[in-house]
Amino acid sequence: MNSEATALDKVLAIWKDESQLKTIKEIYAPNLTNGEFQTFVQMGMATGLNPFLREIWAVKYDKSAPAQIFIGRDGYRKTISRNKNYDYHFADAVYSNDEFCFDLTKGEVRHTYNFKDRGKLMGAYCLVFMKTSSKPFYVFVELSEYDLGRSLWKDKKATMIKKVAECQAIRMADSCTFGGTHSDDEFPEDRREERKLSKLNKLTNTIEGEVVEPEPTEIIDTETGEVTQSEEVPADPNAPSFDEVKKQMENAQNIEALILAKDLARSLKFSPVQIDELAKLFKQQQVKLKA
């Protein structure tokens, strides 16, 4: 058995191990329903990708919407390379001063340029050649659809837009394996940022008591009949505990995991002391993960 086959077997073993699956769900697929997590597991086995290497992960942005399965660019490359029908692929960026043309009938790209003044970056394309197809799978993506001038898109536009084209073309060439997945780079950054900010705000508000405020317990003095209120909140035996929320925040490996801790926070009614403790922890983790 060659080293590649051995490595694949080790990855597949991860997806069959119950203890590993528990860890995967907590870190790389938090808040997924049982059905969504099973779909994620099947995708992991089909692609042979390792979640612990950040090759594949899942995020559920909204309870009312399906979870999103993400695959890194290197994950797409690794899986397509195992396909016996895969030949090769290449991607390149296109600038306004380049000579670029794609012949639809022949499936051919004519792209020439020099390095003196290529002009403005317009987008990128990728061709994937499969042995079972007479023409390559072709994708062209426009920079304006993905670049919002933030994070890596600010300084490495050509690199990032080529990654988008590459992931889309590989997914098109092997849709049976990659159908229903996205790369993190091609997911519209404005939606990702808006959702992150929205969820961060909601979680902050929840923890600080602006969304879910504790309902004090009424205490009646049996001798005097006087009614007072206690800051202690009766615990729901079926709800996640305060310690579970705290632990999830402490163990958050990325901003998505921290954001999704809101689901535990929303399901509990905290005392003022607990709210203050979680608020401080959340802010500490937020700074740490963004550093």
C-alpha cells in the first residue's frame, strides 16, 4: 500500500471514530442538526479530507437556513487529484491590458500578456482537464463580485481571485463529489462579515442582558407574607448549563465557534454575576481570536 493510500485510510478512520466525531462536531461543525452533521460526515468521507487540518468544516449561520459546508482550496486540489479521470488544471489572473479570449466551441483559452503594464485586475479563470471529457471545464470569475478590499483581498487580490476560480472549476469538474460545498474565499465576504458582526452583537447583547434578561424568583416570607425577589434564577434541567457555555467560549478555536456560543447563551437565563463573567470572557476571546 503506497503512502497516499495509507494517509487516506487514516483520514477515513477519523470519520468513523465516535470520539473523533464528537470533537469534530464541537470544533468544526458546531450547532448543526443531526441530519446536517451526518451530511457533513458523508461529505468528509467522500472527499477524504481532514477537518483537523482545516481542509473541510461547516458553519450554520442561521437556525432557519441550511448549514454551509466549506472546503479549503488545498482540499479541493487534494480530492480532485485522487480522481482517476483527473488530468490537470491551471488558473490565471486577467488584467485589462491582457489579450484574453475564450473559444466556446473549442473550449480553448487564448491569453497573452507581458509584465510591463498589465493594467487593472479584472478577474481570473481556471481550466480543469478531465480524461473523460473532450473539452475542459472552464470558469471565469470577476473580481468585482468578491473583492471588498478587506483582509487578504486588500493586498493579494490576484491570488485570492485565482483561488475562487480554481475552486469553482474543480467543483464543476467533479460535481458528484463537491456538490453543495463552497470555498471560504468564494463565499461573498460582505455576507460573511455582516453575519459575523450581527452574531457578535447578538451574543454580546445576550450576555450583557439586553436580549435575555434574568427573571428574578419571587420569595415569600411565610411568617410576614412579605414578597421579595432573588437574583438567583431557577435552572432548567434540560437546558445547557452556565459551565457549558463558559467552556465553549474558552475552547473556541475560531470566531465562528465563539459566535455560535450564542445558542447556548440564548437557551439559558443567567444571573447578573454570570452575565458579567461571560461578557468579560467573550470580549477576551474576541480579542484573542482576532489577533
